[in-house]
Amino acid sequence: MSNFFVAKPKKGNKMKLKIALLAIAIALPMQMFAVTTTQATAQDKAKELMKILNISKSIDSSFAEVSKFSSQMIKAQDLSPEEKVKAKQYMEKSMTATFSEMKTIDWDKMFADVYASVFTAEEIDGLIKFYKSPLGQKLLAKEPELTKATMQKMQVEMAKIMPKLQANMAKAISEAQAEEKQAE
């Protein structure tokens, strides 16, 4: 059998090969430990950042704004008062069930995992410093106001395009019904 793939070291090189293999054997676990430690550090820092950002409170605030937005969208529809009441009841029932399920999610952990996978520990340190700064604290304090203003602007924009969306949906339904009748 050929020794093509097996290189036989010369006598002087045996010691060098052993030293190289020993260095690799020592360095590899150290490198793996360094990566794991960096990830753990980033994860710990990301958890700290999530506490500063108060993610759970932000999620709750977002849910409340979505509910208000949905109610306003129903009011803007061309429905009879009875239909609006029914639509609002269905929407509230659906939103309650959805939000109840969403409450089971550990948002802090989920966002910490995401931040730790995207940012280095040093970058997360920078974010922590920013959000602890007066400007960062002001941004956090103004977040509900920003969310509300954004939702209001979105409502205005959606109201502008809603008639076209409704017309397109009505057209799609009527075309689908016409095709179905032809197929019969």
C-alpha cells in the first residue's frame, strides 16, 4: 500500500510535529472557551440591556396601541352601527386570545438572544451606556409617545389607501366567485 498520504517526518522534525500537535491541542479548547465566554458575556450583557429597555413593558404598551388602532380602523369602516359593534366584539375577543398567548413568551430572553447574536459584548456595552445616558433615558421615556404618534400617522395613511384596498378585495372576491360559477 502506498504511503502517499502518510508523511513520515524526519528524525529532527518529530519533535517539532509533537510540539505543533500539543500547541493545537492546547489552543483549540482555549479558542472554544473564548468563543463560549464571549457569547455568554454578550448574553449576560444583552439581558442587562433588556432590563434597561424594559422590553416587557414596551410589548404591553405596543399591544395596547394595536388594540386602539384596530378599534379606530373598525370605526373608519363603512359599516352599520350594529356591524361595528359586532366587529369590535370579534376583534376584542381575538386580540385578547392573541395577547394572552403572547404573554407566555419570555420576551426578555428572546430579545437578549437576538441582541447577543447580532451585537458583540462591547457593542452591547455601548448600547447600555447610551440607554443609561440622559438622552437614552429620554428616548425610553418618549417611546410610548413615539409609538402612539407612529400609530396615528399609520392610521391616517391606511385610511387614505383603505378604499382602494377594499375595492381590490371586492374585485378579487367577485372574480373568484365568477370563476367558480364558470367551473360549475
